[in-house]
Amino acid sequence: MLKACLECSEKIVGREDKKFCSDGCRNAYNNKINKDSNNFMRNVNNRLRRNYRILSTLNVDGKTKTSRMKLAGKGFDFEYFTNIRHSRNGNTYYFLYDQGYMQLDNDFYILVRKEP
């Protein structure tokens, strides 16, 4: 009994349990199936990377102050961060990996870098 490739419908030669005629067809088939979740994850990761680059560029010395307008002007998206930390004195810091920020008064932010 001849089997057809799930991706291109070509005849499959080889093992009895093969589903694809080549690695390329197997990859194409699986990429199509996972497209929606991959696109979502790719978009989230792109936003996280952009936010991280912005914080790293502005926070060269490990601790600095900046405005919300400056962050937003560079494309910073305040909805995307990797974790939240609460300090002993009750302050809330939002982190992107080792780069963090905390909102101050008058639309200013303190940028910090967490030491390993």
C-alpha cells in the first residue's frame, strides 16, 4: 500500500510509518499547524526585546531617571514585561530580565539594573 506525504501528497518511499517525503515537507507541515501560536509568541518576544533594548540604551550606568514621554517616544510598551518585584519598602518594580523600572511622581521613572 502506497502512502502519500501529508504536505505535498507525493509518494513516500522508506519506512512504513513515515508521514512525509522529506524533512522540508515535515517542517512546512508543522509550521502551518503551529502558525497561530508561533505568531503570537513571536510578537510578544519582539515587544519584550524592543522594551529591553530601550531600557538598556537609556540605563547605561545601572540606575537613572527618565520621563514617560521619552520611553513612549522610543516605542516602549508598558504592557510587556517579564516579572514584577516588590521592594521591602513597598515599591513595585517592573522588570525585563535584568532591566527594571519603577514609576515615580510626575510621569517620571527610575530605571535600574538588577545585579546577578
